[in-house]
Amino acid sequence: MQCSTIADAKTRQPVRLAGEVRSVRIVPRAGADALEVSVYDGDAFVTGVFLGRRKINGISPGRRIVLEGVMTLDHNQRVVYNPMYTLV
């Protein structure tokens, strides 16, 4: 599957998005921690949310990453929950 730009990616459909990790933070969600990774492709942001995770080795600001999953909108922000990822 070809990578889409984040701004052009369709919600509720499988997407493959590439960009640079801008921030990594741990946020409580539904009583459990979740790792949120903000990814920027030069035009728009998407947040990869890894539920139940506090750390993933290799994911850090400045690193290039490809996220694959189904994109949704959460409070008008693009989010992919538990995406498959590839570090580039």
C-alpha cells in the first residue's frame, strides 16, 4: 500500500502514513496509560495511540515512522489507535 499524505487520508478506512515523530507522551485513557506519538508529514499531524503501552523502543522525537491502521477523528484531531508501525 502506498503512503498517503495525512491531510488527504480518509477516515474509517485503512491508511498508511509516513512522517517525523514530533512528540511522545504518556496519557491516561480509560484507567490505563497510553503512549501517544504525534507524527508530522510537513503538512498535517496525526496521533498514533498505543493503548496499554508506556514505551516503545526506537520511537522518539525526530525519528521517521510509518503508521498503518484505520484513522479516526477524535475532537477534530486525526488519530490511529494501536497502529502497526515501521521505523525508517
